Amino acid sequence: MPGCKLTKSLDNKECAYAVAGARALYLANYYGPVEGAEAVANAIAYQTDTDGYIDKITLPTGETFYKVLGAENTISFTDELLAGGNGGKYRQHTVNAVLNQYDIDVLNEGDALSLGNFIAVVIDNAGRPILLGRTGGLKAPAGGFNYASGAAQADATGWTIILQGSSMEIGPILKNEAVVTPIYAEEVTP
């Protein structure tokens, strides 16, 4: 951050369709960030390439990313600038999704989603993988993991997931979706 001065013109060079929303959400348990490529106990190591993209995330041993498949057109995120007392500024990262399943899998993870602290990678509909919660994690606020049945047949139904947290950075972009590894795979016994 060179003295908080602009260093480049911004010319909206993208000449393409822009579709809102996101198509995928990955969560990992939060640990403080460190710079580097190797695993570190009780920390997540982030490596940044020369272009400014995060090209490697190394979770602590035994940790993994978990994919959350929200109902169609329900995954979204915000990265907001907020101001506190005495002019202090910070960012608030928020991730939203709706799960339209009510089963044992969701019930078994409900306490973790309600009480845990996470980092999130959201893949937006333009294919950009964006990292949220790196500096402070994301937690469910009041109302952050609630179920609504709806009343009429056409009403929305499902678990609303909201995770948010204060951050000291704009959500960085990952080099590509392959940086999100390892992803949890359920072991199936024959």
C-alpha cells in the first residue's frame, strides 16, 4: 500500500457480459495467516505470485476445504468498507448461501456452521475465486444459520447460511480454482 495513493488508472477494460452471483463456496476452518508455501502448525500459509494472485494455500496438517453446494442462485458475497470510531476503517466480508436440504448431514454440521470460524473461497459466476476472511475469519451472526419451511408451496425453503467477519484487506483473488486444495472427499466403504 504505497501511502494510500492511486498507482494505476482504472478503465473498466472488461468488454463482456457480467452475471451476478456465485456458483461455488468452499469453507475451511480458520487459522491465522502467514506468508509462505509450507504447512505451519496452527496457521494457514498463503503464497502470492509476482502478479499479486494467491497461488497456494497450505492448510495445517489434517485440515481440508469443504464444498458447500447452495441451492441454485443463492450463493453471494459482499466486501464492504466500514468506518469505526475516530476514523478507523476496515472491511466486512459476508458470505450467503441457502441449503434446501434438511437431513442428518446438515444437522451434524449445524453446530460447526453456527459456532465455528472459517475462511471462505467463493467462485463467482465469472469464474473468479475470491478469498474472504483471511485476516480474521468468518462467523455466523445472529440469524446466521436458520431454517425456514415456507408456508405456501411456492415459498422459499431451506437453511440460510450467513458468515461474516471484519477484515484488514479487500478479498484477494486466487490464481485459479485449483488453489483450493485439499477438498474433503467422503470415504465410501464397499
